[in-house]
Amino acid sequence: YHRWWWQARDHDHDGLAEYGSTDGSLAAARWESGMDNAERFAGATMLENGAGQWSMDQASADLNAYLYVDAILLARFATQLGQRRDALALKSEADHLAKGVRARLFDPASGLFSDRRMLDQHFVGHSGPEAWIPMWAGIATPAQGRSVARHLADPNTFDTPVPFPSLIRSDPAFDPERGYWRGPVWIDQAYFAVEGLQRTGYRGLARTSRDRLLRQAAGIDRKSTRLNSS
């Protein structure tokens, strides 16, 4: 399953994978990402890799961070099983992924990790959780971690009343009430932000953001109680 991504979702064979689909549709590629209407996919087009294999025309920062963590964990499993050759190959793959994400999926202009178009090498922007997930994965350099942390503490970007929205606050498409993946906070993505801050040494910011997230989201419990009793 891990190796399938490079067989079916690495259009330019550079070692960085893309989200995609089997039917060539952008809608299915969005679903594959789990972030269905994320603004970063609004301008994406599809590229054919082979029979039933299509990629979006952008390498995704979150996907490759997940694959980096996959490779690290699979290498540990292989070591425990005595599969030395597999362990070495997976460690090498993880190292290649980390270098690729640091060098090619971090936008110096925005100071955030970002998807990047393959054809023109432009950063996609419209930043969401993919901006901080490489920090959670342990990929970010100290300078990159510092830059991302600064945005996570900025009320104009990701430090909203309920912190860590699914789209950066400054984006014109930001809609925290009805935006789905264009503004509302998803608790799993907020977890990545809190853990990423802790991992890179910003424990105070992680703690205060976590506490405010739980405090400001208290209404979720009350709403749930009302719905369950109706």
C-alpha cells in the first residue's frame, strides 16, 4: 500500500506524490485527500499516469509528510522483523522525502509549507492544515518551524477565536461557519498543529492554543446534548 503511491501517484517521478483518482476526475482526487472542497484544489487539473491512474498537477505537502511518517514506521517494523534491506530502503526513502518537502514544498514568501504545481513550479497558496502538517511529521527545519509557529500565533492567519482553521483567515474564500474545508476547525488537524508546536519546541504556544481551542469549542458539547435530547 505504501509503495503504491509511487506507482500510481507520482506523475513526474520525482519522489513526491500527488493526490489523484482512478477515474480521472478532480472530484474523486479531492475525496482522496480527505479535504473535499479545500481551496488549494480549486485550480487543479488532472494528469494521466497510466490506466486508472491519475494525479492532480500539484505535489501535496500533507500527503508527502504522511508518507514520510509511514516510511519511518515501516522501517522500524522491518528492523524488528529482521528485514534489513527493506529497513534501509525505507530509511533512505524517508530521508529523500524529508529533503524534498523541506526544499520544494516550503514557500519562503509565505513562510508556510504549501502544495506546488508541477508544470510551472508555482506554490498553490490558499493555505490550510498542509501548512503545518510537515512540522508535526518532524520534517521542518528550525527556521521553517519558527516561521510556521509565527503564523499559528497570528490572529490574521491561523490564530482565530477557535484556533487552527482549515483555511488561512486572510484568504478571500475563508468562511468559518459554512466553509467545510474553507474555514471551520477540524479537531484532527488542530491536533497536528498542537503536536507540531510541541515537537518543534513551542510548548507554551501549544499549551495556550490547545486550552483556548477546548475552551472556545465548549459549545460543541452543549449542541450535542441538545441534539441528543431532541
